[in-house]
Amino acid sequence: MSDTIEVFISYSKQDKELRDGLLSHLRPLEREGIITWHDRQILPGTEWDEEIKARLNAADIILLLISADFLATDYCIQVEIPEALRRHEAGEATVMPVILRSCGWKYTPLAKIQAYPEKAKPVVSWTYIRHLRKQSKPLFG
């Protein structure tokens, strides 16, 4: 049995800044055996659809970074969310929706899963995050 935990991160390209902030916080966990993966790590020449599906199916934890842009992305809605939910329901992985920005996520199949942060308060509504954005500092760090 492996001691590593693989984390698949699904997000909208419009939420790249928030994804990067999250990755900064996850970096120390990599020394403890956490492997994070997102689509920007696909190497040139790789068939991206196959790589995404392989990583999604290997993940122990699937982080879904939720925003209106995420919910408007066909690939997320048609491929990543259904497979993530299938694996979650089968007990093969844990799906963790993280609400980045206010959106209609409660009207999706994700509504049945406890969302983060607490009370599903969107990350961008946090006072600290708004303060950093005004100062043009990196988010989450």
C-alpha cells in the first residue's frame, strides 16, 4: 500500500489565480506524500483527454474549485464532475467542492456533497482575500 495521497484539482481557467494560491498552501504537504495534479502539468505531446481521465481515476481526493465559470465549462460538467461523483459514490475517492465564487452550484449534482469552506462561504468573499486582491498580492499567501 502506498503512503502517497493523490489530489486531482479541477477548476476553470478563469480561476487560475485562486488555484495558484491554493497550490502554494498545498506545497508543504508534498513533502508528506501528497501529490497534487491539475491540467497545466500535462506535458507537450500528451493526449490531454486521456491524461486528465487517468489522473482523475487515480486520485484519492478530487478538489472541485467551484465558480460560475467552472459550471459553464463543458468539460468539467460533462466529464470531470460525473466521473468524480461516480468515484465518490463508489467509495473510491473523496470529492471536495470548494466554493471560490458565488454561483448556482446548489442546483447541480454537487449539492448533495458538503462544500467547503464552512457554510460554503465563497473564498473571494473572505475579508482577508479581498484585502490582498486590493493590494495585488498573491492570494492565499
